[in-house]
Amino acid sequence: MSNYLLEVERLQKHFPVRGSVLGKSKHMVQALDDLTFGIKKGETLGMVGESGCGKTTAGRTILRLHEPTGGRIVYDGETIFDKEKKIAAKMLPYRKKMQIVFQDPYASLDPRMTVGDIVGEPIDIHKLCESKQDRYDKIIGLLERVGLNSEHANRYPHEFSGGQRQRVGIARALAVDPEFIVCDEPISALDVSIQAQVINMFEDLQEQMNLTYLFIAHDLSVVKHISDRIVVMYLGRMVELADSYELTMHSLHPYTRSLVSAIPIADPIEARKSKRIILEGDVPSPINPPSGCRFRTRCPYADEQCAQEVPEFKEVSSGHFVACHHLDRVK
Amino acid sequence: MENKYLVNIENERLSFFTPAGEVKALNDVSFKMKEGEVLGIVGESGSGKSVTAYSIMGLTAYPGRLVGGTIEFNGHHINDMSEKEFREIRGNEVSIIFQDPMTSLNPVYTVGNQIEEVIRLHTNKNKHEAKERAKDLLALVGINEPEKRLKQYPHELSGGMRQRVMIAIALACEPKLLIADEPTTALDVTIQAQILELMMDLREKLGMAIIMITHDLGIVASMCEKIAVMYAGKIVEYGTTDDIFYNPKHEYTKGLIKSIPRLDAKEHERLVPIEGTPVDMLNPPAGCPFAPRCDSCMKICLREMPPVTFFGDVHYTQCWLNQKEEFEGKAPEESAVEKGKEASNE
């Protein structure tokens, strides 16, 4: 019996591209392929990658906000989706355990609802409170938990700053006492000085409520800070998965290496010393991804084998997984 | 007398006259820039970093207005220039790269059209020469097959490519000053690295000065020689890159540096955030605008704006704490160390 809270296996999500008005669509956006990992209880798994690499799709597909097109999702020992065995569980009971915090706090809150109602909505849906007083107390408790107070409950989202709105979004996710939260770039829309406040809050909440996070972001230094383990995505596939310190300091995949080196270091002396590995070109289209290894078009080590075979995602040392044919040459 | 500075801004005040009242977007902003220098302006959204740079080009949009101070750029007195005169210098002596390359390129004209337009407006090159120049420019910014790209429309290019086209347009007339307003915020990190590398390369080749506007301390650390930290329409600290990173004097600068997670941290360290929220610019506090969020706030901070304190020729801040240190005859370094200890003990 595994000790994972959440397990996904070969999870796949392909979106059809709208073809002509009459014709059926022929192309698929291969947004996510062969996603396989597990998250232990109380752990934070970070997920990084560039735009279009499928990280948001991964977060949403795990919660079945997008219906997966293949693979298996097991939550707490119960299979909630299995393409082969044709299992697709009703999600409502699981919504109480699995929640999400969205990227854009300006778009994810209904402008016509008060903050109190926004936070109260999941309580109503899951019928968590018997009386009105109970409901009110619970809402105030949630707001206080995220650093807001009771007078904020009657205000509307437009009266709040970005950081405060994100706190409302977090309070809404916490309303059902979840066990697992997908944090989909929760801080990338915030100012630098506010980001640290919200990161600290995520850490505090995790400790107090024993939460498990899937923390998605494009900023590797933030992900490194908050996560126990990190998975790096490229064009819908996992390229590397390891302990967060191991991944940033001893990365093996050429993509991870260039990603780490591309981050501007906020330290002038270090910055002058460091040598950037500049990748050529852009991320290819996921409609027509390169054959074999999807990174090969930008990889300095690519050869014939990379075009032929998809590299296997294998464990090279304890807990360190990489998908690359030429690990011996990448130094 | 010869003015040896490319940009010389003194006590610039700029306000936006909105229906809700006067918003003092810039409050006594002063700085100088030499030719070929790279200046980074960092600050949060709404701190006035873009407005400062735009005012050098005369791009202050209604209802904004300069209400005081002088701006000199390359011998021009910006304050009393007409729109016609601005047109002469824009694109020619100073040009700009915007944050979002999709919205700043015209979607209905080809890339070639847009580059050639700038060249033909500002030089007396004919159509054929302009096209040749455009091709050279695209090659300069690292776009392959320039001939083919000239005939393409912006939507056919990726984000990084579009930003390269923007840079090509900005550099068409070899300006003395390039203003880069968050040029990489909309791009991915690996593309960001490409663009930053390109900008530094071009600066070496062409020798222009750059004003780099960003909120990312990492970018200024690797690119800039001087840094201006802005908060609520003021430059709260100004100095060389090393001054700002290794000897910050203003509490806001210190807070910013402490609040970013470091990639090379071995053990999990808790971040030290700056508490509170940015100032409401409609009703700014009477004294130092940072006082309500400052851990070392004193009574005087709430009442009066601190004067400028200089450390050496370049480095200066606006903070009462530095005044106090000077007043008490304490070495500033020592007390800064003490404060650091106090902070970590808490």
C-alpha cells in the first residue's frame, strides 16, 4: 500500500482544435502526456515550466475540472478516474477534500458577490453549517485565518488590493476544510513585496491545517522555496523530478539546467560570475510536438536517437527522476 | 557651459488630475545619467517608475501634467518643447520598448512596414535603402531569415520574436537612450535570458544608454550600473548596483532584498515580507510614504518627509534613520548590523 495521498498515472489531456465550421477537428493539442507522480500527505510538490508546458492543465485535470483523456487518478486510495477501467467517480464529495487557488485574483472572484458570500458559497454547496449564525462565524473565522477581518465580509472584491483578493481566494478554498490544494500560480499576479506575505501564509496554513499542496508556478526560485520536491515540465511532459535542493543545485536534464541558469540572481557579484546557458529558439507548438524527446529541437545534445525514441522517465538516484537519453554526456 | 549628462532631471513633479483629486505621481524626482550608462529603476506597480521614464520622451498622457522641476535630455529642455519638437527626438534620440510586444506592434501592418516607417520618417533614406536597413536590423537582433520575416505580420511571430522586432524598431535610428519598460515581464524565463543577453550585446556594439524599468531585482543585479529604488513617486534610494545590494540604507530597499527567495539557499529560511499594502496615492501620508509599513518607523517619519542623506558621491537615500545616525555620530554600518540582528531575533 502506497503512502501517497494523491497518485496520478500516465495522466493525459488532449484538447481538440476547432477545425472548420462543419468539419470535425483533426488536430489535438497534446497539452499533457504521461504525467505520473504521487504526493505524500503534508508534502508540497512544486511544478515549474514555461507557458504552454501544461502545468495549469495538469492542476485542473487532476481535479477533473478538465476531464482527462487518459490515465488514472487515485486519491487517498480511492480511484476517482481510470480511463481503461472506465471509472469516473462523482466529484462532489471529493470537492470537499480537493480545492484550488487560481492565478488571477482579479478574474476568479465574482464582482457582484460580497467577500462574505464568496467565502460562504462552498459552505452552502456542501451544507456545512446548520444555522445562519454558524455560517457567519465560520466565514469570519476563515477571513481572520487569512489575515482579513470581519468588516471585510460585506465589501466587494473591487475594494481590495491584489494581495487581499488572493487572500479571499485562499479563504474560499479553505472553507470546506480541504486536505489537498492545487495552487495555480497564486502569486504571479502580485507585487514583489506582497508575494512574500502570501508565500508565508501558505506555509503557515500548511502547518496549522496539515495541508498538501501542488504548487504550480513559473518562478523556480519561489517554487524551490516552498516545495519539498519539484517536477519540471516541458511541452506537456515531465522532464525531471527531484528533491527541491537536489533539483536546483544538481539538475541533470539539459532543460532544467538552462532553466536554473536563466533565473536572474539578485546578487550582483554572483550574477557577474554566473554563466547563463542560453537556449536557442522558442517552445514548439503542442499541436505538432517534435517526435521522440520533445526538448530535442532546443537541446544542445540532441542527436538521431532523441528524434526516434521518447526518453524513459527513470530513476537515476534515490528519488531523482529524469527523462533524457544522454545523461552521460550532459555535464 | 557644456552639459555632460545625457539625462538630467531635477526635482521633477508630475501629477495626474483625476476626478477624484490630484494624484502626485512623481514627487521631487532627481537623477542624472551619463552617456552609455545603464540605469535600473525598480519599484512596485504604481510607484512611478514608468511615468518617470515616459516624461523624458514627453509621453505624459492626459490628465497628467508636469507641475514642477526641470528635465534635460541630450541638450533639449523637455519642459518647454512642443509636440512637433518631440516628434523629432522620439525614435531618433530616445526610443522605448514596451512590456507587451503584442499590443505595441500594429497587427495590420507587416513587420517590415513598421520598421521601415521609422527609418523613412527620421532619415532621408529611400524605400530600397530603408528595406536594406530593416533587414540588417533584424539580423542584428538575432532573427533568422530576415527577408522572410519582413513580410510577416506580428501574429505570425512568437512573443520573444516580437520583442526582438520591437528592439529592432527602437534601435532603427541608433538612439542615445533606450527606455526598456519591463521588456521581459510577458516572456518566459528562457526567452527572457535571450532578450537580456541581446540587449547587453547591442549596448556594447552601439554604446547607447539604457533605462531598465523592472520589478525584478535579479534583472537589475546582472544588467545595471546604477539603480534607483522608487516608492510612491519618490526615489527613496539611489546608488551603484553594489551600494544597493550590499549596503542598502533605506528600509524599503532592505525589505525588498530580504523578501525574495534565493535559489541557492541550502536550508529552508522563512521569508521576511514587507507588511502592509502599497500607499493609496490619492491620500498619501503626510511624512515618509513608507512609514506605515516600516518596522523602524519613528514619530517624525509620520510628520515630515525626510531630507536627502548622501553616502559618498552617488549613493543617497531619503530616510530619517540615516539622518538620526548622522546626528548621533554613529557609524551607519554598525547600526545597520545591529538592526539586522534585532530583526533576525524577532
